[in-house]
Amino acid sequence: MELNISPATIGMRPKVDLPNPDFLEHLKENGIRKLVSDYYDLLIKSEIKHLFPPSKEALEVAKLKSSDFFIQICGGRPYFNENQGSPMLAKRHAPFKITANGRLEWLRCYQELLPQLNIPEELVISYWNYLNIFSMWMINSEDKS
């Protein structure tokens, strides 16, 4: 399975297609919550760990918010909107310095986990394609030379 990362720089805002809702249908809410939890567990060991909450309690809150978001964008209940309001993710991430290299590390963690899912490959690719493009919107800082 090829999960290729598209090049990106600050200011890129390409059209983002939502993942196929069958991704949620196959994984169910609990499966998405597990994927997000496992993903954050990788992130806090990565070179961008400084962008994530240091305490276990705060990390659990971040996992919940993130999984709420991904359930919602995969066609599930709008937990994120109900609990946090409209996503406006670029604005919510503005306080954090997210670089193109940070984006690569963020995506690499998903590259590690997604092939392990026991669902049809086309659904994994649909979710990946969303992440690949969506993550471009989060870049808000230049990489240091």
C-alpha cells in the first residue's frame, strides 16, 4: 500500500475531500478512537513531541478531541462541533509552530499505523488522501534553515 506524502509549503490551501464514510463504517467509533490514541502515542515519542500535551491527562483530552473530529469528518456524529464548536483547525493550531518538516513527521506516524488496519485498502487510501491534503492547511511556520 502506497501512502505517499505530497510536498507542501506554508500557505497552501488545496481542496480537501472528506474520507469515504465507509472508513467509519468499518472501524466504528471505537476503532477510530483506538487509531487516534495509538497515533498520539507515536507522536509523543516523535521529533514533534513538543507540540503535544506533556501530561497524561491533557494528552487524553487531546486524543478525545481529535477522535471526535475524525469521527465527525468520516460522517459520524458531530461530536467535535457539539463539544468544541466549529473546527476552524488552522486557527486552533495557530499558537503552535507547525512547519513543513513537522507535517512530514505527523504524516509518517500515520504511515506507520494505517497499513495495520484490517479494512479494505481503498478506505485506508481515502483516509490517507484526506490527511495528506488536510495537513497542508496546518503549516503555519517556516522550517529553520
